[in-house]
Amino acid sequence: DTEVTQTPKHLVMGMTNKKSLKCEQHMGHRAMYWYKQKAKKPPELMFVYSYEKLSINESVPSRFSPECPNSSLLNLHLHALQPEDSALYLCASSQDSAQRPWDTEAFFGQGTRLTVV
Amino acid sequence: SQQGEEDPQALSIQEGENATMNCSYKTSINNLQWYRQNSGRGLVHLILIRSNEREKHSGRLRVTLDTSKKSSSLLITASRAADTASYFCATPQTGANNLFFGTGTRLTVIP
């Protein structure tokens, strides 16, 4: 199984709502990532988890809250978002690069298209 | 920033022609990767070239890496309409679990 599964595929939420994005992989990868991608732009790294611990937080506003309940699951909790947060949110996973620095191919989910109204 | 720059930003070619995209990056790397993204969807890994490799092939794809110039190129030969997509190079920061993407090239292959 070389899939990363993201749910939901589409999400529309109001600025006062609380919602969560979910990501799951069963490849035994110990590094998992959240990226944000605006239209016609490259993906921007938001968070990295290594062995279920948050290792990188790229100065993301606190209205985005990541969680890694176990080695297969990654969540992104959303609260009080702004319209400018509308984007494609991508989850990815890879082997831990500290163990395999030469081979860090990342597998991506299909993304959640988020619209904040 | 580790992010790379790609050129051209957009490329339009006829089916059957070759397409070449270039990527430049800023710091030392263990490997460089190329990804493809169809419109509004997830990224698909195409090829990974290690820092001690100069050239790599995968089907119709050919990737080169010049670490002295901190640059890489992706060549797609005999292009097809189905190759229409955005192509990104990506570089992991040495010793860290992250992956930074270049600005991307939007390729259109006209049937």
C-alpha cells in the first residue's frame, strides 16, 4: 500500500467553525508533513512530524493546530480561519531522513480543497 | 530559504517534442527530486537523483544534476498531451525531515 489518504476532499467552513483535516498512511513512514498550496504556487511546508513528534513548525499561525496521534495518522485542526487560508492542503509522508538521508521520496495525498467563507 | 527556482515558469510545446525544465537551488543537498502535479491534485514523485549522481533516466524522463552549479534539469522526451501538468523540483534540507519545493514549471502539451 503506497497511498496517503486524505479526508475530506473538499471542505467549506465559516470563520467561526472548528474542523479537522485527516491524513493516513500505512507505509511505515515515520516522517509526515502538512503543506499548504495556493493556486499556481508551489507547496509551502507548514509542519513536519518525525516519530510522532513535531519537529518543524514553519511559523504557522496558531489557528492551525497539528496532531499526530500515532505513526499512521496526522490531523490538522482548524479554528477561526480567515478567507486567505483558503487553499489546497496536502499531507505527505516519507522515510525518516536521519536514517536514510539519500532516499527521502515523499508520497502525497490528493489534498483537501479548503474554502473559508 | 531552501526553495529552488525553476525556469521557465511556463512552457507550451507540440505533442512529440521534447520539454526541458531547469531548477536551481541554494544550499548543499543529499538528493534532488522531481514531482508532477495535475491541476488541483496531489503531487506524484517522478525521480530522485542523489548528490553523487550526475544523470538518471526513468522511461521518457532524463534528469541531470550539477552540484557545482547547484542546478538540475528535467527532460521529457517525445511528449504526450497527458504530460500536461506542473513540474516541481524539491530539495530536502540535509539532516532534516523537510522537503522544499521550487517555484514550478507549468507544461502544456498541445495535441
